[in-house]
Amino acid sequence: MKMFLISDNRDTYTGMRLAGVEGVIVHERQELKDALEQVFQDKEVGIVLLTEKFGREFPDLVDDAKLGRRLPLIVEIPDRHGTGRKENFITDYVGAAIGLKL
């Protein structure tokens, strides 16, 4: 199974290419939609990496991609500017999921 990156900037794309991950750079809503549709056609792709900016700018497209199919797995990753999440987001997420304060 392969990973595929859909990035909004060249630095993240270049870094992932150095790690052997293929991908594309897109900026507009339609470009993202087209890239997702194309990657969904490739049955060898098991994980799609999206930079977090897409989740903020186009949440409907990202949510549809995440919730509308089992594979590939859609994972949002921070880009070169860092993450937009607060410091303890994982602990808070797990705590909310299981109902306990960690």
C-alpha cells in the first residue's frame, strides 16, 4: 500500500518526496476535489496525507473524504508553519473520547 500527499506548499511536498511519498501541490478548491477523486481511483493508495490548511479552508471536502469511504485513510498533517492545534490536543481528544480526565 502506498501513501500519497496532497499539499498546499512546495516545502512539505519536497520533504515528503525525499521520504519517497508521491504527491501533488494544489491551492484551489476544485484542484483539491480533482486530486482527491484521482487518488481515490488508485487502489494501491492506502493513506492520503493532506496538509491541515485544507481542513480549515475546505472542511466539507475533507470531511466527505474522511467519512464517505473506508479506504484510503485520510490524515491531516501540519505543514512547515506548524500545527493549528492547541498544545494538548491529543490528550484532550482521548479524554473526550473515553470520558476521563487524563
